[in-house]
Amino acid sequence: MNKIYPDAKAAVAGVKDGMTLLFGGFGLCGIPENSIAAIRDTGIKNLTCVSNNAGVDGFGLGQLLEKRMIKKMVSSYVGENELFEKLYLSGELEVEFTPQGTLAEKLRAGGAGIPAFFTPTGVGTKVAEGKEVREINGRKYVLEHAITGDFAFVKAWKADKFGNLIFRKTSRNFSPNTATAGKITVAEVEEIVEIGELDPENIHVPGAYVQRIYAAKFEKRIENLTLSPDPA
């Protein structure tokens, strides 16, 4: 099975209106920026997007918000995107806020085939409203359901031709969990190597979870650039 695609446009083929799409990344670190841009160019609508946040205005998932392609966001943070806030407050965008750890576990559970799990996070808050709460060993837990998607998109450092993935430093973030939870997982990478060149001990996502890979160039934009004063 050839998993290598020529470019982002080919790799996102099959994404349709109304689908649930999962995206790795934290802030702008490790986001699948080329796949997002290719999805933007399709013009599809009514997407449910699952990501820690929605990029920033004009970059990352912010581009899909600008084109009103997203119907619902499942995320844990919105503070860097003014349009996200505006669309939510105006009722144009449905938002399901989820604690970061719970979001990571929802994705991990989805990839592992676990339909739901109990967590103490959110008990007694709005997060728990409408959900089952159960007491176990004297402590209350809220039932959270797993997340899976029609497509999952991640950005990795290296892949081999089978799709085994290695992430670099903090760009790993949500991506391993995200990659396992998609029916079709697309990985954009900085380098594709031959099978056998990656150290098996260093592989973060087995290629069995990855259906499409392509090599791309990355802007790697910095979300908030802070410079120290010049000592001179």
C-alpha cells in the first residue's frame, strides 16, 4: 500500500461537508498548517473541528473560521483568536469547551477503542452539566465520551514510507493521540525516509494508524515573539 501523497491537496481529498476533523498542535506549535490550508481551499462547510485551540486570526484553523467553514469547535482554549470569540458570542459558532487533559484523554480513548471513561476533572462545574456523575471509592467522577474523527491531521518531523512517525520536542503535544483517533490519518512531515531507517525505540506513532503522508515545507510561525533586551 503506497501511503505517500504528492502534496497537501491530494492528501486531503475526500474531506466533505459535515465531517468531524481532528487536528494536532498546541497554539501554533506542531499544527498541520499545510493540510489546514488545503482544506481551506476546498470551500467545504459545516465542519466539526477538534483541536486544543483554533490557531490565530489568519493562520492555522483561524483561516477556516474566516471562511465560515467550521460549524462547531471542540477545544480547550480560545484566548489567541479574536474571531473565534466573536463568532462564539454572536452564536455563529458552536463551542464545546473541554479541559485540556480531558481532551487529550478523549482522543486517546477514541484511538484505543474505549467508548467512555470517568474523570474527576470538571465535577461540580459547567463541564459536568448533563453528564453522568458517579461516586467511586468516595470520590465523584464525571463520564466523558471518547472522540473519533472522519479524518485526523498531524504534523511530524520524520516519517518512513510505512507511516511510522517521529515528532520533535514540544511539537508532539496532542498529535500522537490525535493520529490514532482518525478513520483516515494524514501526516505532513519534514522528511520521509526508507522503511528501517527510523529507530523503532523512538517511533511515537506506529504506521498502522497512518494512511497518508506527504513531505511539506513549514512556516513554523511563532505565536508570541518575545525578545530579551540587547545588553549593549
